[in-house]
Amino acid sequence: MSQSKVYYMDAHSESAETSLAAKMITVFDAAGLDQMVKPNDIVAIKVHCGEWNNSAYLRPLYARTLADRIKELGGRPFVCDTTTSTYSPYGSRSSEIDILLTAERNGYSSATLGCPFICADGFIGTSDFLVDIPEGYILKEAYIAQAIAAADALIALTHFKGHSMGVIGGALKNLGIGAQSKRGKFNVHMGGHPTYGLGAAGVFHPENFKGKANTPDWEILEDCCPFNLYEINDKDELTWDGDKCANCLGCFGVMGPRGLMDIPPIQFDAVDAAIADACLGVEKVIGRDKVGYINMAIDISPACDCAGHADVPIVPHLGVFASMDAVAIDMACVDKARAAEGIKGSKAELMEVHNVGDKKFEGAAATFHSQSEVTSINTGHEIGLGNRDYELIECQPGDPARFRFSYDTRLSRPRFAEKFEKFKPFPYDKYDGKGYNRLDVVDLDKVKHHYEDSQNVVDVESSMKTDI
Amino acid sequence: MQSGQEMLETTISTCKSISDGLSDQNEDWSNSIVEIVEKFEEISDTFFFKTMPSIPSTRTAMRDAEALLNAKIALDWNSFKDLIDTLITNSQTVIEKAGMKGTTLT
């Protein structure tokens, strides 16, 4: 298999054409993603709109800029995300109404994007399209969010970062989880799986339940499960109908820390492999040549944007990537992260994976010691989704004129001279034409001085004694 | 990278070496180390130590124990006094993070 091409620009910026938004468009065009868009095509832009209180998710600016580019090409873009699994008892994106409210709070709306922002899998998350994937490593079918399945083309606009289950949260996961409907997510998360599902592989420890009287927050033990599988019975025993577990993940953070459930690491490995299968499902539905990938490797937090917080980034901004290959683009980002020095004070340093060459995400993002940051990548390679061998092509900045403010391209005088004359924003008529009431000269060195560095501090008490 | 469980086992082993004959020097010190070993054996193999979040606190306790053992070998009892307090404090953190809130080491 020949190498896949990944187009790349670093994260340094010093001008309009080297801004990250401009670089995103430059690599988008260089990678040929623009060629996917034909006039009147409905183009889905799949983003992660961020959980409530997360602050590392991609700024809406990027989706807006991409949507504008797609409109230039004649396409009809929409930006989307999908309902999540009820992975937390307090999740903010588990239904359409919740995700739209969260997205709006995070800045994603038609007003900011210049195109619709939609929940792609319906009100509860059951609006989907079933696709067979006989090539799959584990999964043989996937449930793709209907709005994504119905699109003519798809751009996965991904915030590349860490993830506690996926280890990396990249392009593969953006589609392998993010483009699946809610029932599709249960599939990828191994719900009901006879080997890797929580029902099969989890070890329930009801003996660690000390009774309602000794468990002030006992209600959460029942209420964390939307399938009503946990119950404290008449004998004050905690029971779990594990055979029906859908792997919504909602009980993980409740049962695990309380010693009531051993979450199986092998489930995480299986999910990571299944992510690639499900991503292939997306490509099969839309067309293998109609799905493109942009990875914005910036604000690289150890946890995913699905966390309701964002920690210090573990490595500096890595840059902007584009490719037609989900496997290659994620591999390129992982390689860049490995080659980077970890950020001091970040979780990379705390976990001692901050040196050049360290596997940053396995150390700083994974939940379990045994997880690998390349499981999804290797699976994608195995099933023919893409190629982990890639050529990294560094792009040059585009024409600066292309990235200027686009609503009015005139220079300042034609835009403002008449209005300035009329409204006089500078009061030339005051203070002999100087405009404002100000001192002519002040001691600026006095306020520039770093007093904490002063060496000539006089110890008044001792100097007085000496004088005496 | 060692797992949290492996680090815990190393810490238990180091603490056992520390406690060996320590009562001849100071009975209270010996009791504290024995108590740490008991609590750590109690929480060993629990879910927490299979997870990555167990690593920072367990690694700290592991290194504290190594330093304490070195002080004992060097018969540096002045340093030992400070180091055992550090180990007790950081072992307490491990126990709390492992979900055994309310346990107090002496």
C-alpha cells in the first residue's frame, strides 16, 4: 500500500495568512478536500461542540471559516454533532434539546456559523442509518447518524486531543463515535457484547455496598443507569442486571470509585478497535472519496472535549493537518505529539511522559495502564480504512489577500474618511488640536521599573543603628 | 512505565525492609510502617490501582519509601525522622484516593 498524504502547517502565526483559520483552509485545499464539494452538495461538517464547562473544544471560528469556504465552492454546509451516550449522570448533550443548548452556550449556532447547527441523530439519538461493515475488525454493522448519512460529503473537523477511553481523540474517534447515533455508540462501546461488554467483562462487587443507611448518596447508584438496571432491593442489597447492560458508561464514574464495579480494561481496548470499524461505516455510507479530515492539533488537553472541564494542555499546539485518510492523519498527529516536549506543569509532566519520544497520550490521557494510543490507528490500517504510513507534506501560507476581512475589502480611507469627517472620532477642536487633556511629559521609567528586582533596598533599622 | 499496582507492591516490599528491626530504634516508627504495610495490602489489587490516576500518588509514596530505606541503611536517623512523616502523609493520600476515606494513619 502506498503512503497516504497528510498536509500540514505548524501552529506558529504572525500574519493573516498564517492564522490558524487561514492555515486550516490552506491545508483543506492542498489536500484536495475542496474537490469533494460540488455545487448544491449538502456538506456535513462534523465537530465536537464541547461538553458543558469544557473550554478546550474548537472555537466556532474554525467551523464558520470552513462553512464559508464550502459555500464559496457552491456547497450547502451544515455543522453538526450527535447526542451522547449517558456517560455521566449529569451529561449535557444526551438529547437534541440538551446538545443544542450546550452548543449554543459554547458558541455553536446558525448565527455564528452562517449555516445551520444540527443534532445529526435526532431528539433521543435513534435517527440513524444502518450500514453493514463485513470488513470490520469487531463490528459488522454500524448505525450512522441520519443527517450525516444523508449528506453528499462530510468533513470531519476534529479537535485533536487525548481521551480517557480512546486514548487519543482524533479523526477516527470524531466519526467512529461522534458520527454514530446513540444506539450506534452503544454498539461501539460494546453494549451487550458477550466478551467485551461491561455485562460480560465487568466484575460487580455488591458486597462493597454498605446499605442505604451507610450510603448517604445511595440514590445515585440506581439513578446513574437510564436502563434501570441497578436496584437496591428490599433486603438492602445492590443488584445489577448486567445481561442487559448497554454500556452507556453512566455507571463507570459512580460504581468504579466506590469499589462496586471493576471496569474491564479489555472493554476499552475493544472500543478503541471498534472506533475504526465504525469510522469505516461512515465512509461506506457517504462514499470513500466523499469524506475528508481536518485535525486541529491545538489546545491538546489530556481529556476529551466530552469532559466538563479542560486541563492544562500536555504538549504545545502541534499544527493543522488535512488528509483524505483518517488513519494517516491521526498517526501524523500522534507522531508530532511524541516528537514534542511536554508542557511543564501539565499532566504529561505529572505522569512523567513529558520527554521527547514519550507516548504522551498513553501516559497522560488513558484510563488504564494497558491502553495503547495506536489501537484505533492500527485497526483502521488492518481493515483497509486507511494507512498508518504517510507522507507529511508541509504547505506554504496562502495569499494574504484571501484571508482578510471579507465583507469590505476597501482600504481605510475609502471606508472611513467620510464617516470620520462627519462623526469626528478624534477631537481636533480641543486643546490646541492635541485633542485631549493630558500631561506633556511624565516619568515612564518609574512605572517600567521592576521593584521586586531592586538590589539597593536600604535596611532602615540597621542603617540607623550604624549611624548611632 | 510501572502500573500503579506494581508501584504499590514495590512500596509494600520496601516498607517491609524498613520495618525489619526498626523497633530496636523506635517503637512508634516501627508501628507506623507496619500500619502502612497493612493498609496497603488491604487496598492492593483494587480497581484504583489498575487505573492511570493511581500512578502519581502511588509513585510518590514509592519514592518516599525508597528514600526512607536509604536513610535507614545509612543510619541517618535525623533524616529518617522527617522522611517517615512525609511517607505517612503521602501514604494517607494514596489510601484516600483508593477510596478508603476516613482511614487515618498514625
